[in-house]
Amino acid sequence: MSMVSIKRRQLAYKLGSKADTRQFVPFSKTTNGDHGRKVFIDAALAPLFASLIDPNSAKGVQTIMKIEQLRAIAGGVTSNSNVNTPFEYMENFVDLALYYQIHNGVAEAGNSAVPGVYITDITFAGKETRSPAGLYVSKFERGQTQTSAVTNDIATADIGTIESGRNLEAASRKASAIAGTDGWGVQNNFNLFYIPSMVINEMGLWMTPSHRSYRPQEVAQLLANTLVRTQESRPTSNPISWTIDSDGAKLLQLALENVSGILDKHQFKLVDPVADVVKIINALDRKGAKFDNSPVVYSGKNKRALASAALSLKAGSLNRHQPTLESTLRIQAAKSSLPCAQTSANRTNGNLDFLTSVKSLSGAILW
């Protein structure tokens, strides 16, 4: 049995006890027990939930409605029961896999849990992809774009992106939009460092479920290999321009820990980075990397990115070569409202439901 399974099982038996440090809140206003079982969720899952689905999108609304049905169908024929803890279940709801347990309110000394369904964990119910994480090249040949794996870890195009996606095709479509077209309207060639969604979700919030076939550290090493091999083979006069979006910055942060040499043949631009941006910029600066005219760009729509900027600036500051960028980061960080209240977690809070918190979430990043 893996350590993840052992810890999950231990927590399952602690629900409602003084040893349980989690805070469970009603999932939504419709799961407060007026109709069917009460449905609670660990409040600490709010950042992860917000990163996996948009509660205002059509698919997000569909997911939420299905989760709310747990008040009637929890533990039913569509669920998977845990062999070792028979009151714990796993069930897929659109793109999410939810772990929950059913507490029937058995009277026990020191147990404060009320009867209901308790959602204890969320993972991305991503479909397996046949394309592994790693470096790819996309070229326009004979009237169509061809994407193929790069076997020598060397990025040869002038444009590079780090993108995640359900599959290689989805990531390639996002990367092609960044690469753009030439003066004749033909798609520019580009290198793509592809991250399957199951990796980016682990990496972004450090989720490491035992059933995942990839690990962030392993994929980060692949990216480090790409940076080093490209540095060794590329002419100094023609650096590759990398654009890294959102959680991909976390992968770059990990990869830089495995790069000991200089990176002056690489140019970087971070878009809505969900990572320690100060640490990344300083590390790149020390390695002689080049930066885009706008090294870090915030759309203002990614609340986790704004939150990570605020946390990053609390932990450190940019070196003296980047005063303008630090000023920009502080302006963006000021737009984030970090949650600072901490409450006892072994009780349920009926005053604020989880869904309302997610919709107003300003971001909370755990490194």
C-alpha cells in the first residue's frame, strides 16, 4: 500500500475527531440538508477546485450540479468503494474525480462530525494520453502542420512554448496561437514542451497521487535536459524565445534547480505564472538568460497567478537589475486578496458555503 493510501486511510478514521485538523464547510447552499443528506467539503480544496474547473462555465455548472446530487446518490451504484475503508468512495463527475466518505453520525466520544457526505479530496479525472511529456517540434510542411517528438532534447525552432493539455493536439493548438504566422500567413515553426494535464495538475498544487504515471520532478528533469542541450548546440546570436503560461512556470522553477550552467541562448516570457516568480526571475538572471521586453505579463483574470505574485514578493525580492519588473509585480500583487483567516478545522462552518468561496477566490498557492 502506498504512503498516499495509508495517509488517506488514517484520515478517514479521524473524521470529526480532535485529531482532525480539516475544516469542512457545506458544498453549496443546496446541500445544507433541506433535501437529502448534507454534503460537506474540505475548505482547503478551494484553490485546487478553482484551478480545475471554472464554476461559471457550462461544463463547470454541469460538474457542480452533479456533485450536488451526492445528497441523494452518494455511495450508490456509480461509485467505487475503497476495499480497506468501506465507508470511503471515489466517483467521477465530468472532469473531476472526488473522494468522499459517508458519516452516519454514530455517537462517539470526542467526535463532532454531523451525519452527511464529506468530500475529502479532488483530483483531475484526466484521460490517459499516448503522447508522453517532453519536447516536440511543429513544422508546416506540404500544406499542413506536422508535430513530432524530438529525440535529442534540442530545440531548433526560433519559438518555444511550454503548454499543458489533455492531449498533444490540444496543447499544440494553444502553442500555435502563441507562435503565430509569418508575413505570408503561414504558421511559424515552433518547439513545444508538452505536459499532460495530469502532470500539470499535480505540479501546480503539488498533488502527487500514487496512481499517476508521471511525476513533476521527472518531467522537470526532461525540461532541464532540453534547456541544457539546446544551450550547447544553439548559436549565441539566435536565442530561442520561450513563452511559459500559468502552471508551466512551476515546471520551469523545478527544472532550473537541475541546470548548473548558463542559459544565455534562451529568452523567456512568463504569462500569468503560478509559481514563485521572484525565485524564477532571479535564477534566470543569474544564469545569464535573456528576457522578453515584457518578462512577466498578467492578464488580471488568473487569480492564482496574482496570489502567487503576492506570496512570492513576501518571500523575497528581485535583484537590483530588475527594478522596473519588481514595481510591476507589486502593482499586480496588490490586486490579490490573500485569505489569512484560519479556523479550527474539525468543525463544519455553516455560515459560508464552499461554492461561494470558490467563485470569489482571490487565490491561495501552496509551495
